[in-house]
Amino acid sequence: MTPRQQRARVLLFNEIQRHLAADAANAWIFTPQLSTVARKGLKGLWMNYPIFAHDIAAMSWE
């Protein structure tokens, strides 16, 4: 691929990204009920976590 073709490709991808960002609607239509169970003494665990993952590096035992 020539430098000119690469530049044209990048410009096209930029245009596509702008189009998607302007036209795409993003909304949560489903949020499952999550339960958290942990042993007493575990610190750094969110009981009502806003996302579906836990930051293990923030956890520690008392």
C-alpha cells in the first residue's frame, strides 16, 4: 500500500468514526441484578458495583 493509499484509508476511517459518533445511539436497555457475596474482612469490594468486574488490586484482607 502506497503512502497516498494509507493516508486515504486513514481519512476514510476518521470519517466513518465521526459518522458513527454522531449517529449512533448508546443506551443501556438491560441491567441485570447482581449479588455480591464475600467473606467478612475483605476490604475494597463494592457491594453495589456499577460495572460487571471487580478491581482485584484494590482489595485486601483486614
